[in-house]
Amino acid sequence: MKITEKLALDAFKNDKETHIQLDQKICHNCKERFCVYACPANLYALNEKGEMVVEYAGCLECGTCQIACIYGSVKWRYPRSGFGVQYRFG
Amino acid sequence: MEKVDVIIVGGGLAGLSCAYELADSGMTVIVLERGDFSGSKNVTGGRIYLSPLRNLLPDLWKEAPLERHVTKEILTLMGETNSTTFELYSEQFNQEPYPSYTILRAKFDRWFADLISEKGVFIIPQKKVDDIVKEGEKVIGIKAGDEEIGADCVVAADGILSFMAEKAGLRQPFKPQHFALGFKEVIQLDPETIEDRFRLGDGEGAAQLFVGTLTKGMMGGGFLYTNRESLSFGIVVGLQSLNRREPREEVYKLLDDFKERPEIKHLIRGGNTTEYSAHLITEGGIHIKPKVYGDGILILGDAAGLGLNMLVTVRGMEYAMASGVLAGWAIKKAKEKNDFSASSLAEYDKLLNDSFIIKEMTAFKNSLSILENQRLFSKYPQAISDLFENVMRVNKHPKKRLYETISQGLKENFLNLQTVRDWLQFRKI
């Protein structure tokens, strides 16, 4: 089962705005890409311009990325009230 | 600014237990929960131990929507192509009151919140708190969107990422070595199939932990808990070892690889995955416990770093609930004196220190340093399985004496200085 198929099983209420901000200056100088390997939803990837982007809509709200990124690029906040993942089992 | 007696930020186990304790106190208590309902943002492995909680919350459990009471503890050491399993069944686990249950948080927390609402506590869902309101050093309320609400006491029960504790200046900066990531699938299976596969009676449950090659050398392990009609199946890995791992590989792939192992494949066969979830776990133990009180504020549960990895058991939910009850006691006492200053609320810290929570966290203060030993997660599970396999296997060569096989295995992997050192380290926990 692909990770995108797993995420499709979850209930999400997606906001129009992201709750995860990246500091492109920090990301630009990063070699390790901790976020890419640590996100359990596989939401981090480089775009065609070589910039790190995060697909916030599938966020499981664990907050791992902001701690794994020891350079402090990830500004992570909870999604606004009423948005984000809605666990039915947990 | 509108004012109440107590604002509890976060309607999870810690916040709800505090609200439950305060429900009959005559104080005005509100719980602000960012999810659509309590439990909708919560994840556990999970199993909850009730024994430490029965005195603190005696009336809660009869009607509680828990899953199965755990009668079987299973530990599997995973090698590359083999594994060894220890299975413990005890009559003690199968006698009421049952010591532990598997649990699904979206179900349990929602029920608990409804129960507390009926007792007159206001639980407001879809209400994310953005900030605390201070007057000098004293916390006097919270801010949610444009709205400010005042309170004599703000209770930060907003989970492991506690932004409240951060805003109050009571939390240490996050470090990868103090956290682990847990992620899991909930796999639907009918109850009879679960009971047959794990050889359980009606309503009985199993808790299986896995350690070894599944985490590819990283600190952590796998878990499998039987719920009533599903399995909670997942992996936990320490963030520091995840960051340091070579070769680099996306963490989510661990679970897919693990699922392909025959030890797992046949247990989950025919099951439908219905949810995928993830959550952080505190691993820092007593070393990162913040100051849990200030002027007008208390910090509970995961937000206060109350959690423990005891190697074979992982604790957190009981700590959250117990800390909620203790905070409730401290708040009632502060109300009697009408004094919510830090020195008055310090009562909560005293109660915590006298409780099983801090006693256990102190007793296991060295567990993190033991867990940093990579050999626990790679070499030893493999070596034990290899040794056992050599004892059991019959091949084309004449079988050697058992003593020879065992002593050769021990010599190769265990009778050396490094293992002795590891064993001496182990004395610390």
C-alpha cells in the first residue's frame, strides 16, 4: 500500500493556508534533508526549482519535522480551529 | 475580558482528568479543545495501565469504552531472517479488576468528554488557543483568535508540543534525542479472527512488542495491540537515531517492510487498513521535566514531559490522567486559600513528586542512556535468534552436541568485553 493511499484513508479538513512555514534560506544550505526522511506522511520534497516544499494538506500533526530539523527551518503550528486531520480511531 | 475560575487548554486525557476532578467543585471550568471533538487529534500505540489509576479515578472504568483487557504479553526479537518470541500469559492478567486494556483514543476521549460535559463542565471543541495572557509574570488568561478569556488558573494540557508551556517560558527547547516518533495503522479484523490468531478468549487481548532488525539499527521497535475489532500496528523510532541513520531512507517505509515479514503478514492477513496516524513520544524522562507550575498556570501530562520508555513498556497515558487528578487537587486547595500564585500552585509539584509518576521516572532516569546502545536494536536480537535457530536446526551435517552449539554461540556473540560492559550498564535500570 502506497503512503498516498494510506493518507487517503484518513479524514482531513484542509485549510486554504498552510500551518507549516519553511525558511528557504536555511533549507537552501541544508545537506541532510532531515524533514524528508523523518516525516511519516512523506510530505517533504524538493520542487523543480530545487526548493524544499511541504504538502501540508496530508499532515498527521505529529510535529516531528520541526524537531528533526535541527537547523530551525520548520515553523510548525497547529492548523486553525476546525481544520487538519480528524482521527476516527487514534 | 470575560473570566472563569479555570481554563483547561487541551481536551485529552490530562485535561479531561483535571476537568473531571474539578467537576463537582462549584468552580466554573472550561476545556478548550482544538479538534472537532476530544480524541480527534490524539493517538496512542496503545494500551493503558489501569492499576495505578484505580485509586485516583475509582468510578470511571465500568462504562468506559476500552478495547480488550491484555492477558498476553508477547516480546519478539527480530533477526534478518529469523525471530524469537517470548510469550507470557498470567492468570493475574485475566482477573478483575484487569490491570491493563488496549485503547483507541478517538473513542475513549470522546466518551470521557461527554461524561464530563454531563457533570456541568463546558467543553468547547474547535477552539485552538493561540496565546496566554499575562500581567507581569502572572498568567491571567488565554487568547483564542480575537477572543480573550480570563481565569484564576490556566491549565496547559496541550500535549507533547505544548505551545502553552513554551509561551509561559516553562519549556526547554526541543532536541531530537528527547523524542521518538510513533506511527501506526489501524487494521480492521473481525473479533473471532483476532481471538483465533492470538489464541485469546472473548474480550481478552494481546500486546506484542518487536525489537531488532525492523528498525534497521535505529533505537525503537514495533508494536501490535489487539483492539476489539482491529489491530493497532506500528513502529516507534528515536528522532536522533533517525536523523543519524545511514544509508538515508524515508521512515514511513519501515512499516511497509515490517508488514512483509512472515511474522506479521499472517497475523494481519485479510485485514483492511482503515487509518494511518502518527504522534511524538517523549523519551527525555526526568531529565527534561520542566517546571510544571508558575503564577496562575499548571502544566500536565505530555505537555510536562510526563512519559517514560521503560524498554519493555512505554508509559504516558496513566501519567497524563494522574497528573490531571493531582492538578485538580492542587487547584481546589488554591481556591480555598484564594491564592493561585506560583508558591500556592507548587502544591501540584509536591503531589507529583510523591506520586508513582515521578517515582517511576526517577527510578528509570538512566533508561535513555541504555536505549542509546545500538546493539540492543541490532546485534542482540539477531544473536539470540541465531543461537536458538542453531539449537533447533537439523541439516545434512551430523548434529553437534547441544552444549557445543550453545557455547559456540555464546562465545561468538556474548562472552566478550563489550557484552560484559553492556550488561554492567544494564544494572542502572
